[in-house]
Amino acid sequence: MPSRRSAGKSLFASLPIELKHSLRSQSFDKPEEVRIKAEQILQIPSSGFLNTQPQSDDEDQEERETINGGGSSHTNLVVSNNQSASSSSIVKSRKIEPLLPKYDLDQIANIGQNTHKKRKKGKQPLKNPLNPYLGHAWDCTGLVKRYTDYTDVPKDLIKYYAQRRLYFPLYDQLPLLLDHTGWFSITPQPIAKHIAQRCKCDLIIDAFCGVGGNTIEFAKTCERVIAIDNDLIRLKIARHNALHHGVADRIEFIHGDFINFVKALSKTNKVKQEIVDVVFLSPPWGGIDYLNTPSTTYPLSSILPIPGDELFDLTTTLTPNIAYYLPRNTDLKQLSALAKTIEGNGDKPDNTNTERNREWVEIEEEWVGEKLKAITAYFGGLVADE
């Protein structure tokens, strides 16, 4: 686990009151009570932040409604408006009691016994799985089309759909969703699980969460995850997928731009008594054809929304512990140049053999079977011991 600079008060305690309202607190010692994060922030003075959780269509006045789960179980959802004495912001808060219905894991295991067998294209269509969360505020069934047969899949996504169980092993058993971009940008689950084990900590930020592949795995190894994405539909899908994996209560979903998030956070958290433990960077690589470049190596300048080196430098204002997920042909010289210069050795040339002048960077190849999918660069305290 990455070391922390200090044991001061938490990151959230140092945030302004408006931002505190946008991030829910969680009680892990009482798992039967789940506090749902604020759904709508009407006034946030910092222009770098957008509304956190994707909005829902709840009434403004206090109301109680019943959500029917699977079987005979049901859950009461209480919605109320709270006015803060120190702020003019109105926050819609939800409290769900008791726990929502869960999947029958034994039944899921039985259904998935034959999922490893290959299916012929156009035959044996998959049936839509049962959804005990249907009607839940975070369930997004119908937001995007869920493919269940090759005949319905667009031609440019067929090869990705064929690997759906590589992305979500329970895709055929749970009502999981991916949008068009999500199909070719999601991290394969075995890789995401491995990275999550390497990044185990108290607080991690998934800077470009997409449809939630990495976010869900982080929620299994970290106490708290902040998932950020500037696409509202994709963020809703990530929350939907986290709900059906049973880890949504550990994740703060923020609709906004990571670059503006970091800049605003740096201004409001000047004391920095405690920093984020780890930041995971998996920025857009340039679309589905990112490998089709004139050069044999992938330059960091092709990273979106800003060049990769600038994105890394900005992220170091939050933490030195960074995991950078990149294309397999990334220029390693450019990547190694991101490492921090060791104090006192900044004047030494790079070809000095007597003493290195930069901190270590660990480059890990991410293989699935016999295919190299990507690389992950680990910086700071994430670098494995020699």
C-alpha cells in the first residue's frame, strides 16, 4: 500500500462546505445502512466542478415510495430536502433502508457454468437476465442498447462483443451495460483486477472511469473510490454496473472534467494535510484506431484531452502514486522521462552510470493469454520493491 505523507484530517474535511455536500460520507461499520450521495447540487461556487451524481427525476418535496425487488422483498426509499445553515445550497439526499435485494449467487453460478463455451455467430441468442434492481434510481436499464445476439451488434463492435466475458465475466448473467465507446475502451477484467490489487489503498481516484471496469475492481480493494467522467451517460452506466456488482456504496461518482477537478481541488486544499493515496490514469488514447499511426511507437502527445506528460504533471499535484494505463506501443523513453528527478542529482547527465538521477518507474506489460493488451506504468510508492 502506498505510504501517506501525513496522518492529518481527511481530504474531505478540507473541502469547502458546498463540495462536502456533493460527496456523501459512508459508514462501513454499519453495512445495513447505506447513505446515498447527494443527487443534485444547485449551487457550487467553484467553476471547475459539475454536479456529482447523475441526476434523477425525484420530486422536490418529501416523499416516500416503494421499490419492488425480486420475490417478496421490498425497500422503502425516503427522499427529503435539507437546507444547510452555512450554505444556500439545497441538497437532495436519499436514504435506503434496509438493504436492497441481492442476486442469488448460487443461481448465477449455475447459469454461468457453460459460459466458457464458444457460441456461433447468429445462433443461441442470450436472454436478458433478471434484474432485481429494476426501478432503482441508479439502474439505467434501457439507457443504451444491451446486445444479446451477434445479429444485433454493429460490425465495428462484433470482435469486442465476442470478448464481452473478458470485460465483464458476468455479462451474460447480470444486466450490465456498455455504450459504443465503452466496448473498445474498457479494461479487461483480469487486468483491472490485477491493477486494483497493486493500487490497494484508502482513497483512489479513477480519473477517466468510463463504464466502470476499473472502478468496480478498485471498489473491491480500496476503502473509497472517486470515479470521474465528463460523459454523463457513461457515468450513469458506470454507476449502474457498480450497483449490479454490489459495490456502488463505496464509490463517489463525479460528473466533471478531471483536469478542472484537479485545478479546483488544488486551490481549495492548500494546506494539503492529507492527499489522495493513488490516482489511476486511463485517458482516451485517440479512438478505436489509435494504433494506426505513422510511427511505430505511440507518443504521449496523442493522449486526450491534453498531452500525456502535461496530464501526468498535473496529477502529481495530488499524489506521487500514479498508475498510468497506456497503449502497448507507448514510447518508453517519453514515459521514463516523467519520473521525478532525485533532489541533488538534477545536474547529472542521463547517461551517468555511477548514480541514477531519477526515481524508479515500473513498466508492467498487461497480457491476456498470449496477447499483449496494454502497459501500466507505476510511479511513486506503487513501484514494487527491488
